Amino acid sequence: MPEKLTNRISVKITLALIVVLVIISVIFTAVLVQNRSAALKELMLTKARTLAQVGAQTMSQVLEEAINSGRLSREQLFDTDYERITGGPLGQAAVPRYHTDYDRYVENLVQPILDSFLEKDSMVVFTTLVDRNGYAPVHNSRFSQALTGDAQRDKMINRTKMKFNDPVGLRAAAYEGRDGEGVLRQIYQRDTGETVWDLAAPIFVDGLHWGAFRLGFSIEETEAEIATLRNTVILFMLLVLVASSLTIYLVVLRITRPLKRLIQFADRIAEGHLDETIDIDSNDEIGRLATAFNKMTQVIVKNLRSEVERSSRLVQSIKEAVLQLSSAANEIMAISAQQSSGSNQQASAVQEATTTSEEIAVTAKQVAENARQVEAMAEQASAASGKGMKAVDN
């Protein structure tokens, strides 16, 4: 009858090791994914902080150069007299738009710099320059397109010359970096429906806080990168698990191969092949077990042969005793026959003696009767003699 697969020790060992390996792999993978995801997220945010700081430093240099070159005065650069735009395309926007004295210079010089950040990294959603009140004189080209008259679409394509007076925008504009971080990171729920990381680095001009360089970093892209990392780690761990399981099975199969030979040897011993020995070239537990098995077989064979010889001698002795008993039985039977014949003769003699005894008893009885008669007659004679003697005396 074929052996069940689950009854094999190699399969049991392999399954036990694979179960342990799976548990360890799951725990290790979970910890690794969590740590790597956190590290990747921090790495990406570090990159975003670096970009924001580089943008702020670049803007500081550009604005300081404008003052130093005389293209803009300090008063013009720090102008907060925002005039609402009423004419032209921007004047028809649903959201109020403004301009200041430095807008034209900043538009021509800063916008290409803002666009370069988006070109270098696809995870950058937007870059903009805002003063300390949240006013954005210029935006990157993606959000500086011509208006269409559709308010919802215009929010998606044109966000320049706006005042971002929402809480996130105001905190970003007013941030001066006094917390030691250098960059303010916030979760920004844009009115376009998109949620991004908002990183703001302060801009200083001649030591005075002018505003901030704001950079939007995609949370969706960040999560996608983390998901890619997680899937890659899980796939890699699955491949490692499959390869490890196959390796474990092959190694266990090779290690237990001598044990299988030992089992086959034991089966042959059980079938009566006592003169066989097993050769295993190993010094491990299986090798020592094979050596002990060979010694045990030799001892069993030796003892069995001794018992066979002893049994042979005992059988011979029994045979001789049986022969002797057979001879004695024959003699006894002969004697019994003789005794049977004598018994018959004795029975006849006894029968004759019995008959004679009966006859003697009858004769004795008659003699006794005659003796009584004689005694009576003697008494009569004695009485007569007495009378005769009396008569003689008389």
C-alpha cells in the first residue's frame, strides 16, 4: 500500500519549517514595509523640503538682486497696496485678482524658475511666490493659463495674482522659520479637490521677512510610491519564501535519504534477510543509528543462531528420549501381555481352588456333624459305663 505523503518525515519537517518561515517572513515583511514606507515617505518629504529651501534661497537672491541693481526699490518690493484688477481677462475672474508695483518684473524673471521645479520632479504639483500677506504675484505656468469663463475650470488652470487667505495659505505666508525647522509642512486641501503636502520656506530680503516660497508635493504620488515599494517588498519576500521552501525541501530530502535507506534495510531484516548490512557514510545521528542497527542485527543473528543450535540439540534429545520411551513402551506392552496370560492362568487356578474350597467346606461341615454325633454317642457310652461300674461295684 503506498505511503501517504503526509506520513513522510521529510514532508513533516519541511511543512513545519515552511510554517515557521512563513510566520517569520510575514512579521519581517510587515515590519520592513512599515519601516521602509516611513523611511521613503520621510525621504520624499526631505526632498520636498530641500526643494522649498532651494526655491526660497533662489527667490531671496533674485529679489535682493532687483534692489541692488536698482530695478526695484525697497518700497516697491515691500508694496502691500494691492490694487484689484478690473480690466482685461483677469478682471472677469470669479475670484478677485490684484497687482502691485513689482508684479511685471517678478513675472518675467521668476516664472521660469518656478517652472523648472515642476520639470525636474513630477511629484511637484505647484510652486508659487507669496508675500507675507498671502498674495501671489506670480504662479508657475501650469496655473497661469488664460481664463475660460468656467469658474470651476479656471480654478484648475489659473491661480495667479490671488490672495491665499485660507488658514494654510496664511500660515505659510507668515512663517519665518523660528521653530528651527526651516520649512513649514502642512496638509493642504485645495479648493480644486486635491490634497497635497504644502511646504513653505521663508524668503528674507536684506534681513527682512518678505514672504515665502510655497511648494505643493503630491500626497497621492507619495502614497503610490509607498504602495509600489510595499508591493515590491511583498513580491520579493514571496519569491524568497518560495525559493526557501524549495531549498528546505531539497535539503531535508537529502538529509533524510539515509533514513529512508535505513527503513528499507529494517523492512528487509523483518522479511528474514538477516545477513545484510547497511552502509552509510556519515557521522551524524543517522550514521550512528545505522551503526547501532548493524550491531543489533549481528547480535540478533548470533543469538538466533545460538538458539537454533540449542533448539536443534534439544530436538535431538527429544527424539532420543522418544525412541527410548517407545522401546520402553514396547517392553511394557510385552510384559503386560505376559502378565495378562499369567492372570488368565491364575484366574483358572483360583476358580479351581474356589471349587475345591467349597467342596472342603461341605466335607468339613459333614465331618463336624459326624463329630457331634460321635460326641453324643461317647457321652451315651460314658453314661452306660458309669452305670456298669456302679453295677460292678454293687
